[in-house]
Amino acid sequence: MLAYVFWHRPKPEADIEGYEAALSAFHRSLEHGRPAGLEQSASFRVGELPWLPGEGGGYEDWYLLEGFASLGVLNEAAVGRGHRTAHDHAAAKTASGTAGLYALQDGDIAAWEGGGVAVWVGREPGSAAPALAEMLTDGVAPDPACLWRRQMSLGAAPEFCLHAPHVPAGVAERRLPAGWNAKAIEREALRTS
């Protein structure tokens, strides 16, 4: 399973309630006319987005896909018949954004659906790339958790994302290899479908 993740912030003059309503309307549109290969989609309010230019929080949209071909279908469908109006309404209120494509490495997809915490793990260029999956998920059992690894970056995007109800021991700074960092960000679900 793949996930296209889009991080964004509204324009400064945008009404937050209106922005969130526009996001929900777009996801609702996708739910009612689901493009081939789109399993689920969701929008989350997040307290911060350190890899997006500017300061403060914003939004994180997830689109769970069957595979790479589904990304192309979603790309066409988002601005195609049946979805264009909802898409354009939300896009007109958006100031900035960046994206990444992630593959599910391990875990229970149920951890993705709710709010909870997203722990984003990245590394400095040139840092060693050890096998992190087992270490990152240490301390999450028996809670549901899922680990994603970046496949493609469409801008600045961390290498791993761990969804869990709380921050597990495996992402403590003292446990990460030299050059690696972890940022835990609380998420609040606006809409999942």
C-alpha cells in the first residue's frame, strides 16, 4: 500500500472554518466517486509542519493507494469531472504545500485512521541508513501502530512516519543513530473516508 501525503497551509486571509469545510468537501467528493485504486483518504489538522516554509501548523491530507499506477489515476481524477469544483475551491484557499509518497512498511493500518501522533523521522544528508523499522516500532505493542517509508519526495519530506496513539520508546532521541532526528506531531482528524 502507498500513501500520497500532501501538507498545506491556508492563505493568511482564509477563514479557517471555510478552509476545513472545503477540505472535507473534497474528501467527501472522492468518497462518493472513488477513483480506481484509491482505498481511503483523510485530512488532519496538525500543530506544526517544520518541513513546510513558514511557521505554525497546517493540514496533512493522506490518500491511501493500491500502487504507483493509482497515483496517476488520483492525479487525473482530482481535477476531473465530478471532483474539480471541490478541488479548486480548496486549492484557491491554499497558500503553500509540499508532498511525499510513502509505502507501508509494517503495522496495523487502523493506527493511521484516528488522530493520535505522527512521529516523523529523518536524517541529515550523508548519514548512515541503518535498518530502522524494528527500532522505530519498539514500545508500541500492544497498541496499533503503522510505519511508512518515503518512496518519493515532491518537496521537503521526512524519510519515515510512524502513526501511533502515543510516542513510543523506539523514537527517543537517545535511541536514534547519529544524524537522525524525530519530531512527534499531534494530529486531529477532520475527515476520514
